[in-house]
Amino acid sequence: MAGFEFLSPLALAALVVLPAIWWLLKLTPPRPRREIFPPLAILLRLAKRDETPARSPWWLT
């Protein structure tokens, strides 16, 4: 029980500090990230490759 008695004040202090942290985050929100227009980002990620097979498939020949 000694460990439980020791941790209770720390938990209480954390619960008291939690609204202050929430208030600070609401007061100063993080800077928004700059995002590229999503369809353009998807198109830029696609690698345009011209691949030719070593031989033609059996069903084509």
C-alpha cells in the first residue's frame, strides 16, 4: 500500500495541471501545415515508367 499512497499525490497534481495544459494549447494552437492539393500530390507520387516485358505473355502469342 505504500506505493499507492505515494502515487496518489502525483496523480492528483497531474489532474490539476491538465486543465492548464489544455488552456495553453487552446490559447496558442500549433501552426497549420502547408498541404499540396491532394490530387496533385498523388500524381506527383506516381512514378511514370515505361516497362517492356522480356517476352510476350503466352496468351498473346
